[in-house]
Amino acid sequence: MAWLTRSIILSCGLLGFTITLAQAQSILFTKEQFTIDKDGLKLAQHELELGDHEFGADPARFGAALPHYLRAQKFNPKNALLNAKIGECYLHSATKQEALGYLQRAQQLDAKAEPRMHYLLARALHLNGQWEAAIKEYEQARPVSAEATSDDVAVTTDDLARCVRECHRGLQMQAHPVRVKLENAGPAVNSAMSDYAPLISADESVLLLTSRRAGSTGGQLDTEGDGMLEDIYQSDWTGSAWGPARNLGAPVNTARHDATVGLSADGQHLLVYMEDNEGDIYESDLVGNAWSKPRNLGARLNTRFHESAACYSPDGKYLYFVSDRPEGNRGGRDIYRLELDARTPAENLGPVVNSPYDEEGVFMHPDGKTLYFSSKGHDSMGGYDIFKSTLSAQGQWSEPENLGWPINTPDDDVYFVLSASGQHGYYSSDQPGGLGGKDIYRVTFLGPEPASVAAASKAKPTGSAAAAKSASPAAKPAATAAALAHVTILKGSITDAASKKPLAATIEVIDNQKGEVVATYQSNAATGRYLLSLPSGRNYGIAVRQPGYLLYSHNVDLPAGAPYAEQQQDVALSRPAPGAIVELRNIFFDPAQAELRPESAAELARLQQLLTEQPALRLELCGQSDAASASLRQQRAEVILAYLIGHGIASSRLSTAATEQPVASLASTPQPTSGPTTFRVVAAGH
């Protein structure tokens, strides 16, 4: 470092000389220009050689070239080509906005030093949101062949025209920002290095992320990237803020790159990107309090091509993922869907979702129908923008909708996830004032503006919102992402009724109308916790089962359009014992009738299965209601008894009894009913 200090001092001594000759002139790294500081010149030339070696090898090595160029630039800040190279290195970095000053200086010194000067400067202006200036530079730029570029990527006339269109879209979107608030997730989550690819559980209690911070499992610097090799970290919500992010450690994190990809709604299953082949997707399960060793999800998902992102559908039946495989490809990286329990190949989501350009960072909302993803196509304002598309009941995807400014920027905006409530989104971005590299930000959707504010904004013109990060009252409502979330979160813990210890029970979610199991979950063995994501528009039967225990039944009726809600439902499972009482909340009758409705079929089948599995069990059935007469209650109990006998249960094991003390129903049901049916265990085997 001594030579660097000396060269700075000597450069200051030559300040008058350089200003006189180089106010608009590029100065070469030659001994004729620096006759006094020959040692400094020699070291600067050496740094240039080292930088050029990295710069010419691969765009991925631009990060390694940059420190060498910056040291040489400190010795001679008036070389146009060096400033252009520094600018181009920054254009390939996590801090692309830094490129602009160097490229502007290069153009002032010698506009012809770099044949692509107009294009590179246009890119830097574009990334800094200087839309009109960028358009002017793009219009002066000329197509560039791949051979003439340092990253071997040609710039065609169509590419330049597309960039101009992106700038016009940016102008429009920035003039009409969505009503959101952007907040840095803070130092507990973010580090001095890059942090990105956030994932959250549906109830926003767990945050997982990828980080390049110091202390990675492999303990290695990434020679081609920003910081250490990638590791996965977890932060938990404390009730008022995110707690300190902690490294998941082995076996999830390895000595190689390990990155977050997708998290199930209940936070029990994690999709991990690992470096097998060109990049594959693995799965890890939360077993108690520890994550299992990730396992490859197989050849139907992973290929010799690059699978870079994935997510679960809320019911766990599908994986949505991103791949550059050629089968069915629309161009670049596309989004596919894979049915996990089928043998059919993955299907491309088609031309409505997939553009001729790259798609990335796919996320299915817990409502089961709203897909969020990033794309370089559609109506992006530059790089990747975040879009949403909704799956109709007929299986058709809606036209992708840009989430708008300031969520989307001219730079890459990727890996957006949204809480089940629709109130908060998370994604990574490089914003001014960040903690270093890319940081994770939280988006709060403010919803439609109050009527009084809206009226005032119409009466009084507003200024430019160009730098707004918390949108003005005149901003466009953020309904693009946080329109009412039609989903209910049912969560709680499952325990043994006697010991109070947690149980790893099976939870089935049944569509009562169809009589189908739509999802199956497992409560956590260490905590007993569970979380279910239930989209509106169905009547659900919830069945909790564990070998050796009695059945637990719950009903959740969610009419179409039911707004977001969270329900806490703790479950204490009982072992069979004389006198134990269990309510069946998914058996339905019409008012004043004793005929079973079709929606009762799944519950009755579970009761039959319980009796089959436990042959020593004897039951007494009782229909309960505030409204029905004792006679009607008895008739209904006898109808259930007849069903069970008709399905192979011995009549000697069953009896009926009308209760004198009706119990109010806890169920909310879509069809008229007179309350739950209960059974009392009369005798149980040991």
C-alpha cells in the first residue's frame, strides 16, 4: 500500500499539469505523461495488466478485475478507456448504479475510446432511472456484434428498441407509483455482504434467506462473486421485529453454494438450490427442530440443464419451477409445473406467463391461484420486473400484471414472496442507504387511499414521485399485489390430552362438497405445531389422526370471497377410554330432516376406518343440537348407526342415546344442519 500512498501524493503535486491538459482529454498510462512518478506508473500498469487478465476472461470475473482497475484509476483518474472498463465492471456487479459516474467521465474524456460508449452509458442512465437521458443515448447507440463485446453478448437493433420501450414504461410507472412502503429488513437480517432470495412461512413467522456474509459453512470466498460462498440463514419473528439471522449449518449448508429456493406454507419443507450438474433443486424437511439432509428431487424435475428456482403449491401437490431445458421452451428460462405424485412430465405454463425472454423467481401465494414471478419480458421497465398472474377456475392464466414502481426498478427485481394476508411482501434489492450489496426489503401494501385524501389530491397537483420509496397519497392503489387475500390460515399445536406432550399427527384437509382429500399435512414432532393454508370458496373438513388415538374433527366453511383471517385451533388428542367424548363436526342434515347430506361422506368414512382399526372400541352415538327435538336427534343418530352397520361394523359395538343437554355446534357449515354429532366411547380395549 506504500506505493499507492506515494502515488496519490505525487498526483496531487501534478494536479495543475493534469487539469491543464486533461480537462476534456484522456491521459494514457505512459512514461511520457508521468515522468516524475515512474515507480507509481509501473505499479499502476501492473494493476492494469491484472485487471485486463480478469476482464477478458469471463464476465463472471469482472468482480475480480474491478479492484485492480480501481487502484490503477486512483493513480490516473483521467484515462477514458479505464473509466469505461470500471463502468462496465460495475454494470455486471451488485451495485450497478455505481457505473454511471465512471462512464460519464469516460465520455467526457474521449467519447470514442470505447466503441460501445453510447450503449454502456445508456445502460447506466437506465439503471439510475434517468429515463429521458437514457433514451437519447440508446438512440445514438449502434448494434454491437458478439465479437466486439467483453461478455460475448451481441446488442441488436431489436435490443436497443426494446430498451427504449422499457425506458418509456419506466417513465409511466414512476409517474404513477403504487401505494406501498419499502423498509430495509434491518441489521438482524441483512449483513455487509449481499443477502437475497427471502422465503417466508404463510403466517410470516419464519424468514429464510441466502447470504454471502462471513462465517459460511464452507469458509471460502467466492472468487467469481460478491463475498463468501452462499449459505442459508433463518430469522424468526419476535412479535415486533425479526430476530438475528442464524446459519442453518450442516447438513443443509455445505462447502459449496447453498441457496434458498422455496418454502412450504407451513414452514416444514424447504427447497434448496445446489450445484449438481448445471444446478439442481433439492428438498429438506424440518424433522423436529432440525433440517434433514437435502435430497435430490429426481429426473422429472432436475435435468442436465439449469433448474434455478422453485416453489410449492399450497396443497403440496405441485412444484412450480424455472428451467432453461429445451422441451416446450418459449425462450430463455421458462416456468414449468410438475405434479409430484404423477408420472407425467413437467408442463410449460405457456405463452401467457412465459415470454420470449427469461423468467425467474417463481412463487405461488397461499391462496393457491396467484403466481408471482420475475420476467425480463412482458412490460418490464428494465432487467427483471416482478409480475403476477392468476389461475382461473377453468385453468387459464391471466395476463401478467407488473407490480409497479417503486417495487420494481430499472435493475433486477427478483425472488418476491408475499404473506398469506397480502399485507407484506419480501424481496431483495440494491437500494441507496442499504447495509451492503443486496439487502432484503419488506413491502407494506397500503391499500386504497382514504377518500378524503383522494379528494384533496385531485384538488391540488402533486410533484414528481421520482425518488419516492413510501408512495405519496396520490399514488396508484397497490391492489396489483395486495387486493384482499382470500385465504384463511388455521394453525395451532397438537398434543396428547393426558401428557400434554406434542404429537406428530397426520392432518387431512377435505373438500366436503366433493368428498376429496385436497391436502395432507404433518404436525411438527418436536413442537406439535401445524399450519394450514385454506383458500376461500370451499367448505373444509379437518381431520386429525394419530395411531392409538381417537379421531379429531373440525369444520371450516369459507364462502367465495371470504377475506383473510387467522384461526388458532389447538388440538388435544385422546386415547380410547370409557367415557371419552368426540364431536363429529362434518356430518350434515337438512333442517328438520334425518337424511344424511352427501357432504357427510368423508367424515363417516373416517369414523368407519377408526372402528375398523380399533376392533375393541364400542361407541354410543348421540345427535346434538339446540334446535332439533330429542326425537329428531335420536333419528339422526340411528341413521349414522345404520350407515356404519351397512359398511361392516357389527351392531353389537354400536348404540344410540339422545342427549338431554344439547351442545352448541362449533362448526360453521355451508348447508343447513342442526349441530355436530358426538360419540361416547362405551368400552375400549387395552
